[in-house]
Amino acid sequence: MVLAADGASTDMATSSMGRLGGRAIALAGLVVVVGVVMSRVLGWGRTAVFAAEFGSSRELDAFFSAFRIPDTLFQLVAAGAIGSALVPVASELIARGEDERARRLISTMANLMIAIVAPLAALAWLLAPALVPLVTPGFSAHDAQVTTDLTRLMLLSPILLAVGAVMAAGLNSLGIFGAPALAPNVYNLIIIGAAIFLTPFLGISALAVGVVLGAAGHVVTQTLQFGSNHLYEPVMDFHDPAVRETLLLMGPRALGLGATQLVFLVYTMFTSTLPSGDVSNFNFSFIALQIPVGLIGVPLGIVLLPPLSQAFALGQHDRFRSLVDQSLRLLLFVVVLVTGLMIALAAPTIALLYQYGKIDASASAAMVPVYLVFLAGLVAHVMIALLAPIFYAGKDTRTPVAAALVAVAVDIGGALVLFPFLHLQGLALAIGLGAWVEVLMLVTRLEQHVGFDLRPLARHSVAFVGGASVAAAAAYLTARFVELHSAGTASLPGRLAELVPAGLVGLVVYVVWARVFRLSELQAAIDLTRTLVGRRAKASSGDPDD
């Protein structure tokens, strides 16, 4: 069986998703993981270029603050709401052989996004001079004006990104992952190019121009694949029950995303009152946290949503539970180790990520305490990236949204209490506390909703934490040894010479721990790697699929 890729026919994609099995998930996983890895690397590269060009400055503070309103608009109307609602419904239609209804559903949602987002963007453009001072009360009049101008420049991007989100959801429903995985990379590459080549002429406005051009690239990248599968028609069919079902599923999810954006708006209000550069430092630290979230949790969530949706729709409850159980175990096995290593190697990691151009050693060191506090919530953030799609697959958007709303209340309440005493670290701690509360609510509901015993997972997690602690200690000691016995780690090669051996030592220690305690997740990770490599080699050699 060949999983549909770019250039494959719609019928082949439908057939593939209808018979999606473990190896097909692995192949889809390879496509998505490669795309997400590239996206996270380029996303970091984009931020590192911003930092190198402008440093932790009020100019860059203005850009990050200006980005908040267009991003809130996109997140509220489209973003994850489209994927979590459209993919399950379209996947069910495809599984039942109703391809034409699926196409009309996808077309309707694309046209609806334009009809909703465009007027809202125009309204935000008109109200920007009043909205920006509310979001940045600590900014001077000049800084607020710069932020307003940047906001207005970027308000075309949510319209384009909303269309791109529908395209990605529609293609993912067919089992086509290539173009949707490539689109975010095009987005990041264009922004990086604009930051490098346009900054000498446009200053900070170059970043805003890059965001709009990148959003256009996000759409163009998927246009050919979207059109070749005949997924677009100029229709808005609200009479189809599938459209109404999708909108009903979107509602709670959009509410949850809107509430989450409220957190970032409130946090921008807090950070704008701090000294110049603190808005940027907070964003740098948060983006560093998001790298492992995107590399571990997001790919699993994207790839598993269609098969989970179809297993649920076809009544294959045993397969549904099996996919959930295997995914959670493998995720925790990996992310607990990653968290331990990142805590042990926080300072050299931040230096490797950001210490270039106008970010010197002191500026890099100022980010480390905030980053360390963020890492306390890393496991929770990664788990949310996988747990939420499990509920979406069962067409339950209310549970994750309810959990997200409670997390938002914790985020904002925690910030109000902690910010006056801990400033940026207080905000980071509040976000971590909110994430853990959200995980607790989702896991409790999952045990009731899916119907399997989570106690074995909890016991395994204790073993994971023990192994990660030992591995982190070994990595930390290795890094210190390299630092003491090297000519210096201030250069890029020096930082890599410190991080790579330390990371490898930590990994070896963790593998030995897993062998000693006979953790089955180690073999599952090895088997998945072999499957991915085997499938790639098989495809390149032209062998027929099973």
C-alpha cells in the first residue's frame, strides 16, 4: 500500500487513508516529522536572525507586540480550529466513500474563512491605534506608534494563513502530507530572507513585510496540490450536515484558542512595562521551549488524527485505544529524557540558539533563568500536543477546550500573583502551572473517555524520570569536563563540542537504563526507526508496497 504523496491521485489518497496501517502511519510520520523538524529549525533560525539583527531592543519588542493582534485574529478564527474540526469530518466522509461531499465541505470552509477573516482584519486595521496602547501600556507614544504601523502591515497575513490552514487540513484528510509539511518552511524561509535582505532598507518594517510575503508563500506552496485533487469549488454549502457539524466542532476549539491568545495579550501587557528588551527575551525563551514541543508532540498529533478519526468512525475501539496507548508511552519515553537533558544543558543551549550578532554573552545569560522555568512545563506542553487531537478524533472538542479554559485561568491568575515578585520567571512559571493543570484534566477525562487503565503508564513514567535524571547528571558532568579541558566554548564549534558529547553521553546512559529495567518503549522506538528507514529505502529502490 502506498500512502498518497505529492502528485498522487485523489483516489489513491482516499484508498490509502481508508486502509491506513502501522507502516503507513510510519511513512506519513516520516514526511511530517521531516517537515516539522525543518519548520522548527527554520523557526528558530528566523528568531535567531531577528535577534542578531536587532538584539534585545525596543524595536524588536515592538515587532513581537505588533505580531500579537494579527496572530490572535488567525488563531481565533482558523489555525488549529480548522484542522481539529475539518479533518475528522472529512476523513469520515472519505472513509465512507463520499468523496464529492468531502470536497464540497473543504471548499465551503475555505470560502468561509475568507468571508470571516477579511472583514475582521479590516476592522482591526481601523482600530489598531486604539488596540495597540491597550496591549502595550508600558510603551512610550513613539514605541506605540511603531507597533501600530507594524500591526497594520501584518494584518493581511491572517487572511492568507487561514486559507493555508484549510488547504493543509483538506490535504491531510486525504493522507497527503508533503505540501502541508513544506508550507510552513516556505513561510519561515521568506521571513528570514526579508529580515536579512530588506532590513538595511526598511529597518524593523522588513520583518512585518516578510510575515505577509511568507503567508502568501504558505498558500502558493499548497495551491498546485490542492487544485490537482479538485478540492476547491466556489461554493458555500451550508445545507450539508457535514458543514454544520464542522462548524459546531470548530466553535469550542476556536473559543479555546481565543482564550489562549488572551494569555499572550495579557503577558504582552505585563512585559511591556519592563525594561527595553524584556519582551524580546521572553519571546526568545518561549520559542526555545517550543522547539521540542514541535519536534515531538506535534508530528504525532498531525499524523495520528486521520487514523484515529477513522478508527473511531468505523467503531474500531480496540485499535483506537491501542494507538492512544502506544503513542502516549512512546511520547513520554522520549520527552522526559529531552527535558532532563535540556535542563542540564540550558546555558550552552541558549548560547547556541541565540548568541550571535547583537546578542552577546550577557544577553544570552539573561535568558537562561527564564528558559529553565519554562522547561518545568515542557512535558506537559508536549503531552497537550498529543492529548488534544485524541479528543478531536472522537469529535469531542469540548473536553480539550474546557481544559484549555481552566489552564488560561491558571495562566492569568498565576501571572497576577507571580509577576510582581518574579517578573519574566513568574510569567514562565504561570504558563507551566497552567499546562500541568490542563494535562491533569485531559488525562483524567481520557481514562473515562477511552476506557483504558492509565496506571501502567504512570508506573513507566517513574522509570522514565529516574533514567532521565541519571542521564541529565551524566550530560551535565560531561559538559563541564569539556568546558574545563577545551580552549573555550564561546564560538559555534566550541558550543557544539560541548553540547554534542554531553548529549550523546546522556542518551547512552538512558538507553542503558532502559535496557536494565526492560522498558518496552525502547524497543518500540527502535522498531519505529527501523520501519521509517526501511520504508524509505524500499521506496527509493522501487520495490512494490505490501
